[in-house]
Amino acid sequence: MTLLKNIPKVDKVLQLADVRALLAVHPRPVVLKAVRAALAALREEALRGELGPGSLTSPAVSERVLAAFSAESAHSLKRVVNGTGVVIHTNLGRSPLPDMVRQLLSDIAFGYSNLEYDLEKGERGSRYSHVERLLCELTGAEAALVVNNNAAAVLLALASLACGKEAVVSRGELVEIGGSFRIPDVMRQSGALLREVGTTNRTHLQDYRAAVTPDTGLFLKVHTSNFAVVGFTAEVAAAELAEVGRELAIPVMADAGSGNLVNLSALSGCAEPTVQEYVRAGVDVVTFSGDKLLGGPQAGIIVGNKARLEAMKKHPLLRALRIDKLTLAALEGTLRLYRDERQALAEIPTLRMLTASPSGLSLRGKSLLRKLRREIPAEMKLRLMDGFSQVGGGALPLAELPTVLIAVEMENTSPQELEERLRKGDVPVIGRIFKGNFLLDLRTILDSDVPLLIAALKSVAGREAGFGKREE
């Protein structure tokens, strides 16, 4: 209790030299908040019996305040190193953007742009025109539209095509995506009435035909991006459903989910349809995400029949769901890479990571391990292991991608402690624990992450840069 009584008051701490220096250049409320946070932490440690006598010296208290101020001033949204092996990691921001869009984003963000201005005509234009032509060129669709995510795209399409009418969908396609968002809930908000057909594992074309009534407004097909039903199964192909739709004059819509524009059949366990295949099948409206397999920014992309999309462009919901100039810039830059599939595979990080070969990862792993061993103190043990990565983002749930892992060990430090220390660093490094090992997956560690990873491992090993280096 003596230590508790000796914890200085706020006004005394504000007189310390280091704290006065903060007050000279930073807002008083921010500094005051840091002081109170530091003192609160000292009181908690004193009550737990964990406060040492040296913790209440002026230098020690000043250090606490500076640390609290640094934590308070740090940005909440920050870069992390993704060592999890989940390529499209929703919690870590999904797809990193291609380097080539960096300068375009800077130009658009820090200056004016022709967002809704037609430079040829000298009059107001449409923000969607910047990507519509590209999307039509790449997918073969007649028209295109972009909103802020795929759930919004589905919402807008249903509200435009089937509000107050029945949308017929297979029971096996009523998916729930991340964050507990469910297709039936989105349908309900759009005003469309859900009409389920078939069973969980088997739905036939006749099920759709039998469901048609004067109230039928739409046939909806949903790609089960984040799960797979295997075994005794049956589903209706998009082309078959489109043919029946044309016969009965009922529009057909497909939620394609992950937005795949290239053939990824070489991936283990992959049977992912492309957006182009849906369009060629005659589906009237196709929606998909921009930040999953496409490898661009968060966006909901709608392509398809011109007349159907014109109705969406005039719908009141569109203004509430529209995307901003930075998303458009990033999306245009990403889409331009798809004009040459080789360039897309080489320069779009998501595609590059997904298609990285085990042999290439092995060579990269050996090279990186040599570099790390030159830089990291010997107390930290590093070794390579084989393992598997995942696609993530609700895409290709059965795909297991052979990969190379770095196992990190330190004496007297558990894998859980290593995970926490790296996660809480200045630049967080996020890995995974598997069978008692803390692992970093090379597939998702970018080249630009390597200096950050070295600094993080050095910090956890408790050494300053340049000390404790070891020989090869």
C-alpha cells in the first residue's frame, strides 16, 4: 500500500521535464490523457503487487508517460505483415493493391480529378464511365456498374429487378458470408421475396420451373464461395438456368462471389468459374467482389444486360451505395492489368501469391532464411518447414496450396508468447500456431515486408540492430 500512496499526482507528473517537453508541442488534452493512462497502469500494478520500487522514480514515470503518449498518438489502422498463409485475409484487409496503382492513387487523392466531368464534352459526366468500358471489354458484358461491395451489388440488383416479387433460389445456395451476413437477409432488405427450391444437396431444373408463378420476378444463382457440398449432389448450371429464364421471360441473376477473371484451375482443389463464363452462359446480371480473387479494392461489381443495368443506374439506392474516387482509381488501375493475363498474374499481388509454385517458395525460403540468420540474434532459432496455405476471403474453400513456412523458436518463450509479442510490435507481424510451432508462411509475406519482419524479430529477440549477429 505504501507504493500505492507514493504514486505521484497528475499535477506533479505534468511538471516533469519530459512531460513539459510534450506539452510544448502537443495539445494539452492529449498529453493529459497519456499521463492519466500511465498513472492508472501504475496503480493497477501496485494493487497486484507487481510494482517495483524503481518504478516511481521520475525517469521511470516519464518513460511510462512517453510510452502511453506514443500508444495514444499511433494510428489505429496500420500496416501489418501477413504471415498467416491466408492470401485473401478478410481481417487483414483482403487483397493488397498492385504497385502500379500507387502513383495514380496519390495523384487522385491529393488533387482534383475528372470524377464526374466529361473532358471531351466539357460537361457533367458519370463516375462509373471510368471503369465501365474496361469491365465490358474484360467480361464480354454489355454494361457494367460498380458499388461499394458485393452485398451492396446484390442488394441493388434485387431491389431493381425483383422488389415485391419472388426471387427463386436453390436452398443449397442460401449462403452466409463473413460477419453473419446472409443472402436471405440481403434479399429481405431489397424487398424481394425469397422462394426456396430444391434441397440442401440437390436442386434440379424442374424445381425452378415448378416454382414459377405470376409473382416470380427473378431466378437467382449464388456461388457457394465459402463452403462446398460434396457427395450426393446436383445443381443447375448457369447456362441451363439462363436458357429457361429466356424461355419464360424471367431475368436470371448470378452472385459470382469472389470475382474470378482468370483461369485458376491449376490451383489444388480449384473449380472456380470465371465471370466471363457466367456472361457467355447468358446470365442477365452477374455480381462479384473487387477485393477477392480480382485482387483490387473493396467494391461490388455488376455486369450484364444493358437494359437491366440501366434500371439499376436510375435506382434511388445507387447514390447510397456509390463508390468514391480512390476506389475507382484503384479499380481502374487493377483492371487495366487484366488486358494482358501474363501481366495480371505477375503484378497483381493476390494472383501472384496464389500461383506461386512450391519450388519457387522453397528457393525464396532458403534465401530469406540466410538473410534472417545474418540479422537476427542467435537466441532466436529459425528453420524451414513444409505446409499448406489457404486462399481465404470465402474463395476456394477446398484448395490447399503447398507452401514453405518459417518456424520461429526462442528458449523459455512459448509459441503463444512469440505470437503475442510479434502481434503487438510497432509493425505487427501476424502468424499462426500449429502443432506447438509458431509459423510464418512465406506465401503471404511480401518482398516489401522483409525489412519490417527483420526489425520485428530483432525486437522480440531483445537486441538492437547490429548486435548479436551470427555467422553462416
